Amino acid sequence: MRKLVKLIVVAALLIPFTGIYAAKKTVVTPMRISTQERIPSDLDEGAKIITNHIESWIPAETAIIICDMWDRHWCDDATARVAEMAPVMNNLLTVARAKGVKIVHAPSDCMDYYKDYPGRKEAMKYKDKKIAALADGSKLPSEDGVPWPVDQSDEGCENNDCYAHRVWEKQIDALDIKDQDLISDSGAEIGAYFKKKGVKNVILVGVHTNMCVIGRSFGLRAMKRMGMNVVLMRDMTDLMYNHEMAPFVDHFSGLDLMVEYIETYVCPSIVSTDFLGKKQFKFKGDSRPRIAFLTAESEYRANQRLPEFAHELTLKNIHSDFALGVPIMEGPGRHNLENLQILDDADLAVIFIRRRALEPEKMKAIKDYVASGRPLLGIRTASHAFDAKGNVPREGGGIVAATSEHASDLLAQWPEFDKEVWGGNYQGHYGHLNTGTGITLVPGMENHPILKGVAPFTSPNWLYQNRPLRTPKAQVLLLGSNPDVPDEPVMWLNGDRIAYTSLGHWDDWKIDSFRLLMFNTVNYLLQKNK
């Protein structure tokens, strides 16, 4: 009897502890997602700015929809690009699935092939009349009156031997389908499933941006209508476009224009780097020069003017990527740049940054690019890009705290960047003048390729003080003048692969000679990287 009493007492004592362990929840690690979009400017009516947001997504509330990655497309070129992209996409899906993200296979018109798959049977269970009414891929109100970026009236194949007809049977085999995945080509089914399961964040991958990815009943527009936080993964997609049609650009420049359209009028985009931790995917056939624009400043509207410049470069078949910081000088998140992996493939880096400190590994990425000997162009505040005027603690910059006990408590800076890279000697600027700053060509330099077609002009910039330059390799091309002060160098080369200009006011970009100067400089530096 005593033994029985003891056992009951012990059991009673264990019950609370058992309950504690049973109640203990699994710790969910949110995913850090870096989105990019183009939104209306508050400063210049009708203009757009490029911006970045860091979002925290719960895996169980996130899904990836794979659009029309068929085993074969009627256009042979499209089939080849799908086959090239598929292995990398499969790695993406494997990583995402392991995190708890729902994978949705959506090869349109192939549902009979998958009728016995668990994922197909599961998808067919979900119905919702309200959601079905929103599974509409027609244009959004935000797109009203907006010109389409490419002419796809010929169906977009560059191979004249191909013609539009059905040749696909299933999704390409390079993409694994697991039992827990969903299979559906119905926006009504997919949307109803998302609503039932609490999915809020949706990533579209696959083909083609200008047709199915944007317009299917499960595409970007439909997901937007359903209230989903939808994004395009811009390096895991393609488009149907023939370079012999307007705007008469390279196939991949057409894709850039389509992504720009989507970021402006439909939804943000992301890259696979957020999942794979590697540089973004690039098609082997994309041989265009690549420019990495690094921008984080709040005074000169760089996040408006540089994307406008990049758009014109796209029309000249030059690819542009952006590593973005928030355009503020105070507050959380200021000391950060996103997407620095773009430096890995860059043929030219353009820096327009003002007084930022960075995580050491991010500063290292910039230093590694400089050490590589590839070309650089600095604009205006790039002279003091990484001099934050005092120590910046990690927590003070809105950056995630150090994960290693050996990590520095301070973010990294590069106060000698001006001297060591540009060869400059920035000491502030002269006063603001209503008459502006006179810009003239250095005598004897008129025939330099960077100055071809450039005429003297008046800049609204206040003149930077840079005399004397701190490099024996300086080749000064332009001078700036104010009354009663010495002329200052405002454009120079430091060797033949590094250029800097203290110009860059937002209204400089309205001046023909300045715009020509920027195009000439980009072309000159890209030639030096060959």
C-alpha cells in the first residue's frame, strides 16, 4: 500500500513537468527577405524611386509558385533556357522546402498527367467562391494607361523555324515534386488553399514574365488581387521576346525592362540569394556588360536619378543591378546596403553613397571589388561614402546584433576611401550660389573620350573643395569655378579605370552635357574592363 501511495505521489509530481515539455513550442526562425520595388517620388511629380525593404517572413506562411516550367516549349530557345535555369531552381526549392515553405507546382494544362499525385488530389479539395472571383490575371488598375515594355505580338520567339503549338506534357523533370507539395494550375484552388492554410507571402518563379507569370489565374496580378504579399523572384524567370521587335534590344534587356515594369506597377521583386546565399542566377547567353549601382544617400535623389540612367543603359544593352541603402541620414537601418553580391559579376561599380558604416563582411565585399582592379565610378558624395564621422555601434545602425562573441561591437568604416580610391581630398564645399557653378573643360583635354561632345555648362551644385588631389595618377578633365575662389577639379581619372566627379546634383541630370558625360564615362570604363 505504501509503495502504491509513493507511485501516485511521484506520478502527481511528474505531471506538471510533463505538461511543461508538452507545451514547449518549436522555435520558428523567420526568413529575412530583401524586396526591391519602384514607387512614386515625393519630391518630383511623376518620377519613380527605387527602394528596398527588409521583411521577416514566417516559412509556414510562405509559398513558392512555379509557373509553366514545362518539359518542352514550342519555342526551342525557351526550352533551352528553362533547362538551364531548372537545376538552380530545384536547389532553391529544396532549401525553401526544408525551411517549411510550401511548394506549388503549376505547369498549366498538365493536370491530367498529375491526377494520381498526392499534391494534385490535395489541391482539388479547396474551393472558395470569393477567392475564385479574384483569380483574374487581367491588368491591375495601377497598370491603366501604362505602355507595355516589349512588343510580343509575334509570340516572342527568336527562332523563325518555331511556331506556336502545344508540345508540353508535364513539368520539367529537373524539378523534384515531393508528396507534401501542391500541384495545381488553378488560381481558384491555389488561392483557396492559401486562405485555408494561412499563407500570406507568395513568390512567383518560372516563365514567362510578360505572359504567364504575370497573367495566369495564379500569377502575380491574381495573387495581388487576393491580397497576398506577392513578389517576383527576378533571377528565376525569363520572358518571350524577339529582339527584332520594339524596343529592339537584346533578349535579356527585354527581361530587365519587364522586371522594371513589374516592380513599378505590379509588385516588388527579390533574388534567389535570400534563400541560397549565393550570387543571383544569370543565363549563359547573357553576355551584356554589367553595372553594379551602389547607392545610399538622402540629399541628391540618387535613388531616382540612377534608376532613370540605368533604364537608358538597358536600352543600350547594358545590364544594371542595385545595391541599396535607405535614403535617410538618421534612424534604424541607415548603415546598411542590400544585394552587394551583385559586385561578383560586375564589370563596373558606380558608387553614390554618403557617410555609411557597414557590417565588416559587407565592407570586405566592397574592398574585394576595389582590389580586383575592375573599374569604378564615384559620384558626388562617394568621396565620403564610408566615413560616418564617428563610431557606429551595431545596434545603433538598426543592424542585427553580432552572432559571434569575437565580432566587433562597431560597424566597419573606410575613412581613407577618398584618398585611397579616388585620389581625392574632400574638405567640404563652398557656399550655395544662386548662379551655380561654372563647369569648363581642362585645356588640352577636349579630345579625351569621356569629354566627346561635352560643352561647358553651369551646374546647380555647390562646389566641392578638393585641391590638391592626393594621387600622382590624377588626370583632371573638368574644372568648377565660383567667384573669388580658386578653380577646383570636379572630374578626374585616377589611373585609367577609376573616375570620380563631384557633380551629381539632381538637376545636373537635366543638362545634356552632364548626361553625355555620364554615358561617355560608363562606356570608357567598360572598355577598360575588356
